[in-house]
Amino acid sequence: MGKAFQKIFITGASTGIGRQLALDYGKTGSELWLLARSEAKLTELAGEIEIAGGQAHILICDATDEPAFLNSLGTAQVESGGFDLVIANAGWGGRMRYPGDKNIDVLNQVIDLNFRAATQTLEFFAKYMVIAKHGHLVGVSSIAGFRGAPSAAAYSATKAALISYLESLRFSVRPFGVYVTDIRPGFVRTPMTDRNVVPMPFLMEVDLASKKIRRAIFRRRKRFTFPWQMAVLLHLIKAAPDFLYDFVAALTFGKQAVSGRTGKAESNSPS
């Protein structure tokens, strides 16, 4: 599923879904440019990829540091000569509690990483793909973007915004032979979700999630929500009247909506 992509760029590649995608694409012999904040984790990942037969270049960067981030994107473009596949994967949940002294700071960080950095990644490389009339742009949004999830106001808002952005972007670049895919994962087992204390229905292992994501990209899916059980459930939730959604959501996540959801946001520091 990865042989069609010779040169790949991935943000948030040091852990979770991003790391697994990098490993799996590396096994196909792809050349990868991987961006994240942790030099140690990226160096370890690059070594695993090279042992598996791929090539990996690491870019140590905080995606919320705009000047440094844009400079890193430029470096990757120059070194690669152009990408076949770009995956904007980096994201963070943030922990907002009420009353809370840090909510505005957390909100700004979540917006910067989940929306600004994601859209800047896609816009930056869209320019070159449109000129080359070749390429595939992928954004990793979330099922949380379907409705406002209790205890995840900033996260839900940024993922909903990313979903809309990806849909609009698709119309702009498709005439030039460039594809756009919106990946909407449900709950996937990663080091971050291992700390979650909220219900995680249909939890999926990260290697299976990577396989499904890569297949959706290979098939040039416009949007892909998984697992399928969650996709069905989310469509029902999206269509549910407000009073029913409010009742069920409050019953399930009521305490976390006030105290803040633990897990991804536990340390209030982007991973």
C-alpha cells in the first residue's frame, strides 16, 4: 500500500499513529521526513526505519513555533525535491477545567497545533504539489469534530475546523491532480490514550489503525472514519436532537466536562 509514495512527510511522527505510519511506510522502502519535538524518539524511529529498509530524515521542531516550523517545512521541501504524500498528523487534546487559570493558554496551544500548524503544513506543500500537478495531502482530524465533545472544547473545535478546511481544500487542488484525504480516527491505543479514564468504545490497536489509514490513502478516499462501528455511531449522534445528545453526553462525560479530561491532556503539555 505504500509503494506508490516514494517521498513522504509526516508531522507528529515521534509517537502514536504518526510513528506507526512512519514505520509501516518505511518498510515499503519509502524515504521519509519526520517532524516532532523529541530528538531522542525521532532518532530511535529513524534507526528502526533504516533497519527495515527505508530512509528517514528527522526534523526537530515545535510545530507551535511558527517561524521555526515554516523553516523546517522549507528545509524538507528543498531536501526532498517535492513530496508524493504529506500527512499533517500532529495534535493535542489540552486539559481545560472550570474554573481554570490556564484555559486560555491551553486553548491557544491547541489551536496552534491542531489547526494552525496542520493547515500551514498542507498549504505549504499544496503550492508545490499544484505546480507539479502531483501529490496527496492528508489531514488527521478526529471523530471529536462531529459534535462538541464534553471535556474537549478546544480539541473538538479545532478538529471540526480541520474537517471543514480539508473539504474546502479538496475542491481547490483537485483540478491540478492533487488528492486530499481527511482521516477521522476513533479511539486508537497509543501511549496517550493509555492514560485515558473516559470510556473508549471500539478501541483499536495502532498497527491495525495504520493499516486502515494507509489503505484509505492508497484508495484516495476523500474521508475515512474508523472503526466502522464508530462511524455508524457518530452519524447517529450527529443526527440526534440536542436534548438527547445533551442527556447522553452529560451522563457519560459530565464530571470530566468540569474537571477536564485526563489522558492526552494530563500534563497540559503537547506531546
